[in-house]
Amino acid sequence: MAAEPVDLAAKLALFTEHWSPKAVAALNDYEVKVVKIRGDFVWHTHGDTDELFLVLAGELTIQLRDGDVVLRPGQLYVVPRGVEHCPRADEEVHAVLIEPQGVVNTGDAGGPLTATVERI
């Protein structure tokens, strides 16, 4: 095992596409992912898991049916399992996601924004 830190800014510099999370580390059965977000995503749920969003840069709105949660750099929010949500950002956001390995980014919604997670 290499004793090297993961440089999140360097990992984010490796890609430009939005809504395409990249795995940068594993923790037990969880993946730590970086993602670039811009525009509207799809309304969806994850029936089997919570989902953690940690904003590194920009401002992310997590729309919920009963009100929005706005995250700024250094802030995180955990969407509880089964809660319908829709992330959105007017300008590009850099974020970290922590979720179990194999979680589909579009949850139960599927569709063209469904990403295949690669390790970078």
C-alpha cells in the first residue's frame, strides 16, 4: 500500500465532464468519488443507502420535495436513503461523494445521465 495522499484538486483536473463521478479512494465497502456538477440533474432516490455530498468549490443546491439545501465550500449534507432529491448548480461545482461501491448516480431514475464510475 502506497503512503501517498489523494490530491483532490489534481484528480479533478484530470477530467472536464459534468455528472460523471470518478472514484479516487475506497473505504471498507465505500467509494470516495470526485465529481464536477453543472446544470440540473434528475430527480431520483437511493432506496438502499444514504448519499454524502461535500462541496469543495462552488455552490450546490440539493433540491428536496420539502425544501432546498444549499451547500458552499467546506459544507456537506447527507441525503437520507429513500429521500427523493435533485442536485443542481448554476455554475460549476467540485464535490466529493461518499457512498457504497456500486451505487448508481441516477438511483431509481436511470436515463442518459447514468454514469459508469471509473477509478482515477
